[in-house]
Amino acid sequence: MNIGPRVWKTGLAVAITLWFTELFALEYGYLAAVAAIISLQPTISDSLKKGWERIQATAIGIALALLAVTTLGSDPLLIGLVVIVTLLICLRYQLTGSIGLATITVVVIMAGVGATTWTFALQRVVILPFVGISIAVAINYLFSPPEHQSRLKDSLLQLNEGIEVLIMRVVNRFLTAKPIDHDPQRDLTERIERRYDEARECLTRFAAERGYRWQIPQTQLEQVRRLERALDILWFNAQRVLDISYLAEERAKRLQSGDEADPQYQALVGPIQEMLLSIVSLERYLVEELFDPNPERRDAIEQLGDDLERRRDTLHSEVDSWQRHHQGTTSVRPLMEMVNLMYDLDRIAQRLGELRVIVAVPVDEEDDTKKGSASVSE
């Protein structure tokens, strides 16, 4: 069993919170511990957000409970009505994660009316939540803070590795017309989908940790946008490879049914494999460059990008020549298969071109460029 940082940090936050409330003789210390548990989230910004949501929901419950107690009393029917109103208000303001705490607060205050009601309310809405939230955020920040950028990098690299294996396997099977082994193919596809989901979750947390929707420096915002675009491009390329997989399967079935392979295919096998190697190498370097800029790698990216463009042009020329000179109906199907393959490879290469442009401009330079453009327009 793997005990992650969040597990032991939650226990540590509870222990420190209870010790703190005992040290300063704060009653209802368990409420501060509850606030610490709820506030300890995967990201520091989520901890603050969750803590603030809890304070808002609890304040609503306290305000309604005190208003009802001081004006109408605290009979069971009234307590039920106040609970309903509290639920509706929390739902209206999307405080769904703290509805339970708000309604419990209503019941505790109204069912336990006495001289300490106002004191309890003050502690419940101000002191205790502040203690619990502060300790949770401090522990989240000081002890093993979430490293979402590192996890995002690993997820993107693993996603790209899966796509590399898939594209090499699928295109080579298209060229050789061998039947596809569906179980390994399905396992690989599912693994790529899991890696994509993990990368998307890491990106969401990375964006939240940097306060993506707050007032933040433009460079940080651009970095998040670059990574979002890179993830979208990788996923787009994975979908195109799956399209080629279906095409390869149809071609294998056609040749197994007795159709002969067109000899023109042999002339195109070499250019396609060269283009494939360029795609795989370029994509890997681009993903690495996103997180670890390196002048030597950037030179290699430029060289691979130029090689890919040249090989695309060569392959297009070969296919165009085949289209102009094909004879008879027997070459129509093979020609259409090759055109469809080229369409998907072209779209993959185009997306890598977009990623190449993104990677070519560092975040700080991109920010300066935008500022300069804004100044000129003014």
C-alpha cells in the first residue's frame, strides 16, 4: 500500500491543529481539525478555495440560525425550515462542497441555544476555521508541496512514448498489410487514454496552483496555455494514428481476400518510413523542449523540422505521380488507401509544425513580443 504525501500531511495537520487549540484553550477544537481536513487539497490554491468556501457556507448557516433564534425561537419545525433555507442558499451560490457543514452548524446552534450561542458562533465562523485553514495551507506549502509541473512533464513524456509506439506499429502494419493483433493494440490505446487523462488532470492542477484565473503574471499564463496547446496537439495526433489503424486493418482484409498488392507501394515504403522516423523524433524533442529548453536540442528540432518538410514534399510527389499514371481499376483502391494515409500523416505533421512554433519562442520572449505589439498599436 502506497502512503502518499496527502495522507500523512492530513494526519499531521489534524495533530497540529488540535495541539494548537489546546495550547490556546480554544473550545470546540475538533471543528478546527475538520476545517484542516477539508482544506488540505491536492493544490495550495485549492486549499485556500476550499477553506474560503467552508467559511462562506458556515457563515450562511450561522447567520440564518442566529436570526431565527433571536426572532422566532428554536422549535424543531423551525430548525427544519432553517436547514432547508440554508440548503437552498448554498446550492444557489454553488457551495455544494460545504452544505453538510452549514446545515450541521444550523442544528448545533439552534438546538443548543444558551448563553454561549454568540460565543460559539464567533468561534465557529471566524477563529476555528481560520486556525484549521491556516495550518492546512502552511503544511501543504512547507512539507512536500505538490510538484504538478514535474508530474505534468512525466505524464506528457509517457503520453508521447505511447503515441510513438502506436504510430510505428500502425504505419508499419499498414505498409506490410499484416493483420492487427487487437489485444495489444487495445491495451496500448487504453494506456494512451489513461496517460492523457493523467496529463489533463496534472495540467488542471498546475494551472490552479499558479492561480490560472487570478491576476497573475502574463508569463505564467502563457506557460499554462502553451502546455494546454501541446497536450491538445498530442491527443489530436493520437486520434489520427487510430484513423490509420482502421485503414491498415481494412487494407489487410482486402489483401487477405485475394487482391494483389500494387507494386507502386514498394516505391513508397522507404519515403513513408523516413517521414515516420522524422515525425517520431521531432515530436519527442518538442515535448522535451517545452520543459527543458536547450540550444543544441533546438538546433536538432530545426533540422528535423526541415527534414520532415522535405520528406513530405518527396512523398507527395511520388503519390501525385502515381495518381497521374495509374492504369486500370485494380490500382484505385491501393491509391485511395495511400492518399488517406498521406492525409493523416500530413495533419500530424501540420500539428507538429504548430508545436514547433510554440516551442521556438520562450515564454518570456513571447510576453515581451506581445507587450511590444500592444505598445505599437497604442
